[in-house]
Amino acid sequence: MARVVVIGGGYGGITVAGGLDDIAEVILVEQKDQFVHHAAALRAAVDPVWSQTIFMPYNRLLRNGQVIHAPAMGIEGNKVYVAGHDPIEADYIVLATGSTYPYPAKHMVSTAKVAQARLTQTRENLKHAKSVLLVGVGTVGIEFAGELSSVYPDLEIIMVEKEERILPTHDYTDELRKVIHAQLEERGIKIVAGSPLAYNPPVDMGALSRFQVETRNGEKIEADMWFQCYGAQTASGYLAHEFSDLMRPNGQISVDKYMRVQGHNNVYAVGDITDVKESKRADAARAHARVVVANIRDEIEGRSPSTTYSAGKEWVILPLGPDGGASQLVEPNGDIRIVGPDETAQIKGTDLMVSMIRSQLRLP
């Protein structure tokens, strides 16, 4: 039986692992002891129920394979080096380690209990805070502002964006910006745009400690807590030796239309680690993974890879808590349609796709 080593147990990794479990010996290498549903991580920072919900065990994902909870250290040829283990030989390797992001949008610690303890402390601090500074008014900052304002309606929220407008990157329409901006204003959220901070606050993110900062144009801001809402970094350092010639300056790795790493026919990559020209999203990682599953199945069964991936028009789903937000949808004919809180909640806002992820992990 062919052996497939999947490095990274995020959205793309579990899709590949689960999709090949019936046809190959799958070894999933993931340093975290539980899956983290990062799409709901911002809600977990304000809601104690969700701080339990976003962590899910891997123990039912693979019926025939195994999960090794340790970090990957490197790859040489067909061998995967894993901390604390002998080298693992593989017929196929899938790179799915994704990206890092500042807390609380992503949890980078290996142990769920440690992550949950930090979330508990964050919520305790928020109960006593009168004001919070969010640095960055992209999708993460906006979603977090929505979660904070939904649970703490009396909390003063100040958002700083270095660009002149909110949602400054990607193909967001002015109509979406207008709808989101209006909802933020309705919640009393203050937006300071057009200048970055001159320096970061002198306290840790999420700590409760009054501070003062100022923007480069001289506007002073005081708050009790702060969070950085930008700064994704590709988690590909372990590839620096074997794949240095294929890595872009941002750490992403080059793939072909079959999602194979360029020049390495037995190595595939999915999700944020790839250089596919699209925004880095969970649904994109799953779409990449479905292509990889189909192509590795082809190869195991003696055929050439036949399934290709091309980035399509992207939906933008921006909930502001459970009952707010807006979305930018793309119709089958390519037209863009903006919808408000009700439809946004139906798509993502209420359940935040927990049921779908639990189903992937074969959890009840």
C-alpha cells in the first residue's frame, strides 16, 4: 500500500488525509494535540462556549492511518524528518502547514489546554477593560471588532488602519466597504485611517494595562488592551533546505496546475503555503486538497494526474458577531452581489461552519 505523509493538520491537511485514508497508508504530522477551527477563533476570544468548541480531536479522522503529534523538521528526497521520530519514508508527501497569524485569530501553541487558558485570561481582561485598540482594519480586524462589540456593547473600540480606507487589500468593492463601515459606526467603533502607529504599545497583546500610543501623523490613542490584526506569515521554514530554490520571499512555494511542487512529482502542496494567486482561505485550502486527493488517487491506481486547479471568483464573508456583517458574493454569471447581516449569518455567522469541520473529522 502506498504511504502518504501529510505535513500539517489544518483545513487542507485533514481534507487530504481523510480523502486518502481508504486507499493509502496515511501519516498525518501535526504538532498540535487537537485540531483548531481558526475560522471561529475570534468568537472564542469572547465566548467561553466557543473556546471549547474550536478545539477538536484528531483521533477519529483516520481509520487506517495514524497521526503523529510533533513538528516536521525537514524533507530530504522521499524522507520526512519529524522531531522525536525516525525519518519517515513516503511515496507521496503533501505540504499543508499553512500560515501563522497573531493571537487570537490563530493559536500557535501545541497544547489545546494552554490555548484555552490564554483565552480564559483574555476574556477576564476584557471584562475589566474600558477600551481596546485593534491595529488593522482588514477582514480579521473587522470580524474581531464585530465579536467584541456584540459581547461587550459598552467597550470602546478604536481601530487603526495605515491605509486611507478599510479593507485596503484584495478585490473588495466600494459597496462592501460602505456597508461594513456603516455597521461599524452604528456600533460606535472609531476608525483612525490614513496613518500607521508610530510604535507598538509597550504591553503584550491581550494584556490588561493602560497605555498611550500615537500614529505617525500625531494622533494620540489611549486604551486598556490591544491586538494586532494583520501579519500572516507562511509556515514553511522546515522547507528551507530542500526547496529553497522554489520558495518565494514570502515563504510560499511554487506549485503547478496539479498542485504538485514544481520539479517534485511526488510532492504536493495545499493551502496558504502555495503561491496560488488568491486570498488565503480555509475553503481554498480544501479546494486544493480535493485536487490533490484526486491526483494521488490517479497515481496510486496507475494513471497520470488529471485534475487541475485554477483560482476562481472569491466570495467574501464578513460576519460582525452572530447577527451582523455583510458579504460580497459572486453570481454564476460573474456579477457581484452584496448581502447584509441575515444572509451573512446564514452562510457563516451563526454556526461558523463547525458542523462541517466536525463531519470532516468524523466527530459526532
